[in-house]
Amino acid sequence: MTSRRTRLAPSPTGALHIGNASSFLINWAIARKYDWEILLRMEDLDGPRKKGETIQTSIDILTWLGIDWDGEMILQSEGIQHSRDALKSLINQNLAYHCELTRKEIDAVASAPHGTAKQRNNSIRQNNIHKHNKQEVPLCTNWRFTASHCSMQLEDMCCTTSPQIVESDFVIWTKSNSPSYQLAVVVDDHRQGITDVIRGNDLFHSAALQSQLYEALGWNIPTWWHLPLVLGADKKRLAKRHGDSRLETFRNEGIPPERIIGLIATWCNIQDNLTPMNAITFCKELDVPSIPKKNKIFTQKEKQWLFDF
């Protein structure tokens, strides 16, 4: 096994849908194809009260698709102390500050007619720096990262890249006394030795923010792989208005996982026609450079094919 490592990181905040299946299957296939290690991490910081049930459903769905991983599942919520330590490091470097402004209030300042965007953001930073004890992180308050306001050109293995503009500081610790997504994912990926982050291209801008955090903490930035999304007919992210695309529904209806995988295989240019395929064959046939860069549309015709078995 090589020294490269990736992770599957579902969240129990919502049911997995066919777009999630596409991202997770491609992630898994790339790792298995190149003999990387794969971790399973449940990003449960914002999960529902019944986390146990939703987490187990996610595990069952991944297993149903033929996706496996190495070692035991990791719960993100069990590593909050590591994020707290990272926050303290940033505070000690004067790279984080208290800010009690709401998002609406920050947006109001940022859109004010006077001064440049950089000047307005700097005014938020300067006016809200709190004289704090560097040995103690206050609870239940927002902390913002003093980001470099700039245009960043990121390298990516899948996505057609464009300059990502970081225009403002961003929250890294929330009033609920927990790390934000941006900080938690950086801390967890670093401490778990993740070398390759494979996820949907809706998080490409987050890679710019996270890259700044990696640099501030003195850590190596992982290799980015941002995959095309699966969208509804209106070219928007899958939602209830597009009908039921939940994997649990498909499984309960008796749809074989090979039909889900066969559909994803057409989206990945593995095959031209809709034909069932298992995960092992998908992994074998996947040509990584041929993974499309453009988002895919989940059509009604394709959904109907899933049920025609």
C-alpha cells in the first residue's frame, strides 16, 4: 500500500442521494485503483439528534454500493479538542479574532458604498479584535480567521480551475462552541494523514480558504480533486423539487446497486449505454483522466431506467 490516503466523509445531516453516490464511488475507485488507503469519517458536528440511526444508514448504503474502507469509522465530533488546539495556535499568532457581528451585519458592512472591499473587511477585523487571554479560548463566541484577501490559483486534478477570490475573513469557531466546517475539516484531514481530498466541485472555493488555514498552521496542503456534481433538470443541486433521488429510497424499492453504478459509469465515460455494473468493474474500467469536468444532469429518463429492472 502506498503512503497516499483519502477519506470518505459523509454527513448525517441529510439522506445520501445519487449525487453523493457518484462522488463517493469515484473517490473509492481512484483510491483502490492506485492502492491508496481509505478512511471513513462521519462529519457529524451539525448532525441531527438521532445521529446513531442516520450514521448507520449511511454505512449501510455505502456497503450496499460495494464501497469499503480501511479501519474503523471515525466520528468527527470526537476530535473537537484537536480543532480547539489549532484555534489556540491561530490566536497565539494573531491570526484569529473575536467577532460578535451576525452574518447579516457583516454583509451590510461589506456592501457599504464607501471604501474598497479590502478596506471594509479590514475595518471589521480591527473593530472586533478582542483583548483576550491567549491561554484561554472563550466559549460560545465566534472566532474569525484573518484571511489574506487575494486571488488564488489552485491546482486541481479534476476540476477546470479558475482564480478563487478570498474577499473576507471567515468563521473558524462558532457560538455553539464548536469548530466551523472550514477549520474542522483541515484539522481532521491533517491529523488523519489525508494526502488527497476528493469531493464535489461545490467545495472548490472552500479549498482556497482551507489552503490558507493549512499554511497558517504550518501544514502540508493536500492534493485537491474536485469532481463534477450531479444536478437536477434545472441545473441546480438535487432537492425535493426534483423528485426523490435518495439512495435509501432506491434500495427500499429493490433497485439493484448495479443499476446505480451503471448510471454513474455513463456519467464517467466508462460506457456509452445504460448497463448495470458492479463496483469492482467500475473501479477496473475507470479512466481517471477521462472523468468529465462538467456537471451532469440526472434526467427523468435515467431515473426511469433505474426502475426498469
